[in-house]
Amino acid sequence: MDEKTNAADTATKTAPEKTELKRVLRLPTLVCQGLAYLCPACVLLYYGIINALTGGNFPLALLIAGFAMALTAFSYAKMCRRYPVAGSVYTYTSKSIGPSFGFIAGWTMMLDYFLLPMACYLSCGLYLNIMFPAIPIWVWIVISVLFCGACNYFGIGISAIMNNINVVAPIIALVITLVCIISYVCKGGGEGTLIAASALYSPDTLQFSSLMTGAAIMAVVFVGFDSVTTFSEETIEPEKNMPRAVVIICIGAAIEFFITAYIMNCGWPWADAQSVLVNPDTAITEYNEHIGIGAWMNPVFIAVNTLACLGCCIAGQGATSRILLGMGRDGFIPPKFFAYVHPKFRTPSRNVLLSMAVGLTALVFQDSLTNAMSLVSFGAIVGFIFTNIDVVFRFWIKDKERGGAAVFKFFIIPIIAAAVCIYLWLNLTTMAKIVGFSWLALGVIFLAIKTKGFKVMPPEMNL
């Protein structure tokens, strides 16, 4: 008996335990969580940038971007249900079209991982320079890069703390700002009314190409609407609720972004603002001063923006360094450098240093936040294009789902969404196209080498 008991105890101790997360999240909770992580307040940063680019048609640019993203969200929901992984366009494309195209999709999306921290460093430097004008922008950029690099190099776990702050603080800042703008307009400021066609669009200055460029840049504010899929293991009926949450979050964000842009144009019409605005890149601080809340709101907003940027940079830099680590371990890139793990800190320290070097490219864009954000949009829109095309290949071509409503769900809607995204993509700035297509060409060369002239299967990317 004792031997049997001991054997049973040993088996119990050695048997692997299957740990599962508790499924407690319902659809409303998922939607709230997703909208919070999308950072609803980020749209405030674009008032000057997009209005200057589109001639005062900021809300219209967001309306176009929101339309494209909403259609894409439907495609994403279909692929999310079929392949329940967290935001992997690489997986969707590999399974639907083929591994080579999946590799290209994943490779192009990597541009986001590399360059999003760069844009955040730049935003951080621009706004901190307003609060402390004696310290140049480039100094703040360098300090931010060194701080975030140190957090990832030494393995300091502060990103979780910043993430918790960044979920709540921007929402509070957005609500306060909108309430103040509405109060200002109701008292006769700005348009003097919240129902004004001129706040929606400016026909006298409307240029279609510039409008589409603005819409393409605004696609970047939708990056991350799929982040809610990381809660799949904690969601009740994830096959049903997760795709619904993705669509609702994207459409909800589009509506919120549009309303915010419209109200901002009501508070300070671009026809009045463009002649007195000093710097469109940091227009929100001048906007706050215009409506009479700059003295107390600007320090709060800059503090919130700084925390958000640093949190994004720490997370983005950490993700980039670990993607490179996985690729190095798989032998896709030289393992001697990229697969190195610091013996003391147990972090991919060399990859962190490389990510820091890429982040310093923010120094080049000190005079143009627009170009910096365009670079980020390039990879994001490519991911959206592939997701829409994946639906056609997966369901219409391979699964042959072509009856009744399937014509619309698996062919017409994704084709329209892909076409709109392609048009936005082609209307990005020249700088974005040069860098983006150069990166894309480098990926094709890598693929050709790794597949021995496209004769063998491409390597699997750890995304």
C-alpha cells in the first residue's frame, strides 16, 4: 500500500499541470478594454498635423480612414474566428495565400515594430520641449531612448505600471478636453455652434490627394484595435464574442475619433487657426490656450503624453528585441549577434541596443512629425490590405463559400476594403514610400536567399 501510495504521490508531483485562465470576460467588458488600450486621446495630437495637410478637413480624413478600417475589421473578425491568434497577419496570410506571401506580410509589419517607438520618441521630445524650452528637442529624444533602453536592457519591469496609468489617464484627459471645448463653443467661441458644415469639411481648400494622404496617416491611430484578442483564454464563448468585440472596437473608435475631430474644428475653425498656429506638430497645446485651459491643462496633457510615449516605447522596443531574438534562434538572421542573451540580466541586450539605434532616427524628423507617422502607417496599411485579401483566398477561393450572403461577406466587402486600403497606401508621403518599399525589397531579397531562389519553403517568422 505504501509503495502504491508513494508511486501515486510521485506521479502526481511529476505530472504536468494544465493551468487555464478563468473565463469571466463578456462582450461589453472586452469592448471597454479594447477601446481603452486603443488610446482614445491620441486623436487630439493630430488636429494641427492633419488639418494643415488637408486644408482643414481633419474630420473628413478620419471619416475616410474609419470607413476603411471598419470594413477591414469585418475581415479581421472572420480571420480571427478561423485562426484564433492575437493579431497575426503573418499567420492569416501564410494559411490563406501561402508561406511566401505570409513572410512578406510579416516582414512588412515588422516595420511598425521598429518605427513606432521612433515616432513616440519624437512626440515625447516635441512636447517636453514646450514645457522646458531651454532643453532642445534632440536632448529629450536621446534621454527618452536611453531611459527606455535601460528599462529593457536591465530588465526593469516598469512597463506594466505605465500601461495601467496609460489606460485611464488619456481617457480622463480626453473627456475633460471635450467638455471644455463644448463649453467654449456654447458660450459663443469658435463656430459658436456644434452644428457647422465648415467644421466637417472645407470645400474651398479641399484637395483629394492631400485628403487621402491625411486619411492614410490617420490609419495609424487604429493600430492595436485587435489587441483585445490577447484575452481569448479569459473570454466567455471567445469564438462568438471575440470577432464581435474586434468589429465593435474598431467602429466605436472610428466614431469617437471622428466626433473628437469635428468638435475640435468647432472650437477652433481651421480658417482662423492656420494663420496664427506656430507649430502644427504640437497644436494641441496652442489649442488649449485658445479655449482658455492652457495654463493648467497643458502640463497635465504633456505629462500624460510623455507617460504614454514612454510606455509605448518600452513595450515596442521590448517586442522588437524579442522578435529579433526569435529570428536569430531560428537561424533566419545571424544567431551570434541576434540570439545573444545577456548572462546577468537575461535580456536580448544586443537587440535592445540595435533598437535604441533605430529609435535615434527620430532626430532626423524633428521638423516633421507627419513624415515620421507616415513611415509607421506604411506597414500598418500593408497588414490591413493582406487581411482583406486573406478573406477572399481563405473563404471564397479555398473553402468555396460562394452561396447567398457569402458573395458579400467573402468577396465584395473584402475586395472593396482592400481597394480602399491600397489607395490610401499609395497616397502616403514620398518619404514613407521610399523607406517602406526599400524595406519591402530587402524582405524579398532575404526571402529569395533563404528559399534558394524560391525553390524551398520560407523560414517561419516568430511574430
